[in-house]
Amino acid sequence: MKPRRLALVTLLSLSAAAPALAFDLGNLTNQLSGALGAAQAPAQQTTPQGGGAASGGVNAAVAALSTGEVDQGLKEALSRGADIAVKELGRENGFYGNAKWRIPLPPAIEKASGLMRMAGMGAQADQLDLAINRAAEAAVPEAKTLLVGAVKSMSVQDAKGILTGGDEAATDYFKRKTEAPLTQKFLPIVARATDKVGLAQTYNQFAGQAAQFGLIKADQASIQQYVTQQALDRLYQAIGEQEKAIRTDPVGTGSKLLGKVFGAALGQ
């Protein structure tokens, strides 16, 4: 039996024996949402109890900044965070060689991988594992132009909202402005990298049918959609970590402007 056919039979058999096991893709951990929740919870508790004066001091410090300082400071911070994140992920082994960012196999394949290895098909799973991560590494550099465009188009109102927002207000801004167009940019790049892998084609046939019955989420209905969403989640998470670092220690960035602008937000 041909390997592709055997892969399909293996997955279909797993589905027939235990549909919940084969299709339980809805439990995929959204790493970005988890990171945002963890980061924002403590951020909401930074005002001391009974500390209206402290809050007023921060507001006064921010109000004392000129419009130009806020605008330029936020643009510098956003540009810096996006640039570092793209460089970290958009290189060889940015995903595949880093356990923190590596994209796992889709849950249906991950759960079937033990059976696949017993059937001598472990190499196919490994090939797909490498392909999806290399696809993400190839796609991420394409994000830079759109991220830069989002920075340039930022309004003064956007800037002030980001400055006084939560730890990942800038990351949320990037996501609102760029997620839809980045999805369209990433999909064909990911497709070129994964279409050559037989197991990816088998998954697409299998998952596409499952999606029609609501057994899996739409963003997991194909390898291309799955990898694109996973890559974007990790990109925004990486940007969020850079933003949090700037907010936590603006002086440590070595930029006087960032030190002044974000120091004001911290009441320093």
C-alpha cells in the first residue's frame, strides 16, 4: 500500500475508532491568548489601593509630554519591537530550532503519530514537522512591510491609547491593523512549502471533511490555515514580549526618548 494511502487509512481508522481522539482539535492551546491573559492580569492591579494620587501623578506626567514626543516615542517602540520579533522568528530555525516558538503538528496528526511510527511512517511525520516550521520561517519576513506601515499610519489618538493602555496595547494595535492582510500574505508562502509533503495533502483531505461537520475549527481545516494562524500567534506573542520589556525598563533600551515617554507612563 502506498505511503499516502496508508497515512489516510491510519487517520481514518483512528477517526472511526475514536472520533473525539482524531478530531479533538478544538482543544489546541492558543498560546497567544494565554500569554495575553497572563500579562494583562497583573497589569490591571498596578494602581495601589487607595492610590489615587499615584495614578494622578502618572496621568500628569503623560499629559506633560508633547504630542510629538508621544508620537515619536510610540513609533520608535513599535518599530523596535516588530523588528526584533521578525528577525528572531524569520530566520532558519527561528521556529524549528526553538522549543518556545516551534509549531507542533496539528493535533489529529500528533495523536496519530505513535501509530504512524509503529507502521513505519515516522519519517513522514518528521518531514511535515520540518516543513510547517520552515514555512513559518519563510513567511514571517513578509510581515515587516505591513508592520512598518501600521506604525507609519498610527494616529496621535492611537499613540496615546497605546501609551496608557495595558502591557500589550501596542501588540493589540498591530493585530487589529495587520492580522487580516498578513493572513493573505502568509497563506501562499505556507502552501508552497507544504504542498510537496504527502502527509499534508492527506491531512487537508481528511480535515476538510471534518470541518464540514463542525468537528474542527475553520483555522485548522487545512495545513496552510493551521500553520498561518500558528505563525501569526507566535509573531504577535514575540512582539508582545518586546513591548513588555520596553514598558518594564524603558531606560534599559538605551533610548532617551523611550526612557522619557514610557518612564512618564510608569510615573518615573
